[in-house]
Amino acid sequence: MHQLLSTITIVAIQYFPVRVNAQPAIPSDSIHVVVAAKLMTNFADGNFYTERLISRGELASIMVKAFRLDKRSAISKENLVVTDVAPSNPAFNDIQIVLKTDIMKGYRLNMFFPNQKVTRAEALAIFAQAYGVFQFPNDTVNEILASHPDAQTIPSWARKAIATVISEGFVNTDAQGNIAPLQPMTRGDMAYVLSKYLLRQQPQPETPLIPSSGE
């Protein structure tokens, strides 16, 4: 019986990964903002479910909407062969778009794995790719990431991209400043990133001109 419970526990951890680093609650206004902007939607029961995990197919659709990737010239290319995404898949067009625009990459044998969950490092790097990765020198990247205790766990290929989104204030962390790059990306995490991005897109009020003393 003990062995059976242990096996069940292992399977549960494999299929339902738990966040090691406790993340702060996602502000409800972040969810309202992204739902109002139609970048993400509530489920049929009206709930957003912030802790549900993001899949590659869902991320592709979010990136297309957030950055209007369907307006980029690259989408005029012929459709790519993606063996595990049929034309009937609701995300088919969005997956084609992110692949043609190089915002996301496929895998060997022309596979995309649309249902595969993404880590925070993967999702943030893909977001940064669509946003535009800042070409910081390595010293600047290290300086930006230095205040985050778990920065050393960021994969090398994602460090510059994550430094970009952190420098822009798009990333939620826990109370200690941990980024949790290897933990799965949740819907709440993505809502936070998108809400901060949308806020950045809003025109800021102009600084009023102060008349000189001679006027």
C-alpha cells in the first residue's frame, strides 16, 4: 500500500507540477485588463483560473494577439509542415504565424507539441522575442539579474531575454525576488506580464511646459 501511494505521488508530481517558489497573488486588475483587451479569455464558467498552466499552442495564440503578428510580412510565406498540428486545430493559424515570424521554434521531425506546457523561462523568452530582445552586453545582463536569488538557474539561452523583460518591469517574482525560471508558466503569470506590457503601451501624459521667468 505504501509503495502504491508513493507511485501515485510520483505520477501526480510528473503530471501536475507544483510551484516550488511561492508566487504572490496575481492582482485581479491584471486579469481584468487582459480579458478586456481580449488577449486572454475566461473559461465557459466565467472563471479565469490563474493557476492553470499555459501550453505552447495557447502561448502561440496569445503572442499573435498581443503583438499583432498576423500583420507582419512574414506570414505571406507558404504554410510550414507541422506534423502534430492539423488544420482543424483551433491554434493552427496562430502556430503557423509564430513559426513563420520566428517568435517560436518547432522541434525535430516538424513537430510543435502544441499541448506541451512551458516553463517561465521559455514563456518569458518567447515574449521577449516578440517584444524585441535588448542587446545588453553580458555585464549588464548579469547586473540586471544579480538582485534575483535564483538567477543562476536561468538557462544560458534565456538570460538576455529575461533581462529584457525584467528591465521593463514585466515579470512577477516572489517576496524574495525569485524568478522561478524552471517552474511552469501559469495563466496568472502570463496575465501579469501582459497587463504590464499593455500599461507600457498606453500614451503617457506630457510634461507641462513651465514658462520661463521672462514671460
